[in-house]
Amino acid sequence: MKLFPYAHATHPRWEMAAGLVLAQLRAQMTLHGYARNPTLALLYITDRYAQDAQDILAHLSAELPEVTDWAGTVGVGIAANNVEYVDEPAMAVMLCELPTDQYRVFSGVAPLGMAFEAHSALVHADPHTTDLADLIAEMAARTDSGYLFGGLSSSRGKSVQFAVAGDGNVKGQGAASGVFSGGLSGVAFGPGVAMVSRVTQGCLPVAKAHHITGAERNLVLTLDGEPALEVLMRELGVSLEEPHDALQAVRATLAGITERGASGPSSDSPTITRTGNFGSDVLVRNIIGLDPMRYGVAVASPVKVGMELAFCQRNIQAARADLMRICAEIREELEPQELALESATALAASEAEAAPHPERGIAGAIYVSCAGRGGEHFGGPSAELQIIRRALGDVPLVGFFAGGEIARNHLYGYTGVLTVFTGN
């Protein structure tokens, strides 16, 4: 598989940014090793351009007539290789050369039909959609692998998604502009599109995981048989007798919840790994209230008896270490035990020499990170994306900062989802 051309730019006027992006794409398409006949484009814009989404799509698709399918969304920030654009007008585009029978763009006017056998899917979702978690689970069940990746649009204004299918819309649905709000859209991939995907957590448990032994809707009543509020106060080292200190500590605390026991006997990974970090099955949720009368703790999602819960806090060192871990796992999975000289040279190149190279085994990558993770949370502007570049090399990458991250059949928070398209 050839390298996917990609480009990114920022400018107060979207027309200027689009011109810069198109110039970069066209230059890359002339280089050795890059795809020259792409048919699928991934487009991410920051919310500063949201009102111009239709014009941006119309302009780019007219300038790239060979690209028949488009997908993407808006974020409060977007990502590209080694850089993030947050709170500024910017766009990023990646052109994918994939077998046309191995992917389908879907949306409300071009839903995924039974004629295409989906193995996995990139999903963009409107955060205001009702029953969103159920829709994500339903979509995952329609794929052979059960694996989705993507995220929720994030915007301080209009929330938009891009979805243009080259094979047209469903009969009777009318014409589609390619720009949507509400529901799910994205790209379903067949088994012929090889990829590797990992979830990275950004929070660190403050103590051990507990079994939920009493619950009512969003309210955790007891943990391991003890009142949940008492457990929380003890693990934070505070008391309700000092309400100001207690509230300050609770505001900085989240709840990591694992479905284990609620819907099945096991899950993919432990709640807390041997390194003290969360496993990939943990869904981090905000604590939204306390119930002093029943000594309960309310969290931002329904809970059931049998689930596991660990109180946690955002942690820069843990987030950086876990991001490096998943990058190392991806590299290990892609690197064969015996390397040809060209492969070994490409993989051993220093950061300065690590230009995109097919021998790295990565044609392109998509990174979806929580809008609460970027920038200063990793130590400075673009630090999160710089970690990925140092670990994977200078590979084509685009993505966005989401209002919630999608991986497998789950809706996550405070995580990152890194997916790479491989040539294998």
C-alpha cells in the first residue's frame, strides 16, 4: 500500500488554507511512494470554519475531481503529523488509495446497506444525537470484527460532518450536500483494508478498583458493600466535615467504570493493569453529584451492580507513558521478526531523518483525542502529536479533538484512539 498524501494549514480565510492544503497534496502525489490515484478523502476542520463547511467541501472536491468519496467532521481542534491546531482556523486532509470494493462512505442519506460486508468502521457522530451509546453499539454489531474507531464532533457552534458517497444516495432520500448534522456518518471498511488500532488512557487510579454492589440508574450506592461516598472520601483523604476541601478534591476526580460482570464474564483487559494504569476497557466518566443522604456518588452514565469502578484523576505522566505504550505496541505488531535492510534502515532512522517511508508499514494514520487532553495536558503545544511522531516516525496522520472517543463498541472520555492503515 502506498503512502497516503496528507496536508494541513491554518489561515483566517479558509480559501487561503485550502490553497495551501491543495498545493501540499499535489506536490506529495508526484513523489515516489505516495498514492497518485486516491478515491477517499478524510477532511477535518476546526470549528472556526464550521459555518463555511459546505463551501470548503465544494471547493476541495471540485479541485480534486478524482476523489469520489469524502468523510470527516469538525473539532475544537484538529491534528496532523507532529502538530495540533486548537482554537484557530485550520483544516487537514488525507487522501486514501484503497480498493473501491473495500470501503463505503455512509450517512443518513446513504446508510450502510446489506450489500457491503463491513469489517470495521471509522465513525463520526453528533454529540447531540439521542441514544448515542446504543447507536454506536448497534453499528459495531453490524461489522464482522465489532470494531469501530472515531469520535464525536466537537464545536463551540455548529456541529457538522462530511459524508459524500461516490455510489450515490439511497433512492427516495433526495439530493445530499455532503454536509450533515445529527446521527452517525463515516467510512465502513472491508476485510481487505488492514489496520491496527489502540486506545490510550489519560487518567490514573487513585486506589484499587471496587465492585459496584448497589446502584440506581446513575447513582453508585455501595462499593464492595460499603457506602460509595465513604469510599470516595477515604481514598481522596478528605471529609465532609470540611466541605470546601472535599468539594475541591471531588471536582478533580473522575470515575473509571468497567462493564465486566454487567454484560459478560470477562473483558479484554483488567480495570487496572500491573503497571498501575487503566486497561483499555475502562470508560472514564465525570462525577456529577453526591448524595449525602444515601451516601451515594452520581456519575455521568448509567451503572449496574457487578460493574467495576475505580476513582481516578487526570495525570500528565500517566497519559504520556500510556501514549508511548500504544505506539510501541503498534510498531511491534508491524515489525516482522526478520527485517530487510531497507526496512531496518527506515525503522532505525533518527527523528530528523524519519521521513514518510513505505517500509515503515504505515500508509496513514488517524488520531482522535479527547478535547480535554491536548496542548498543556501533555506539557506544551502539540506535545501529544510530537510523542506519536517520535514513536512512529514521520507518517501521514490526520485527526481531531473530540467530545468523546469511539473504540470498539464503546464511547470513551479522556482517551486517545490511534489507528494506522498498514500495507499488510
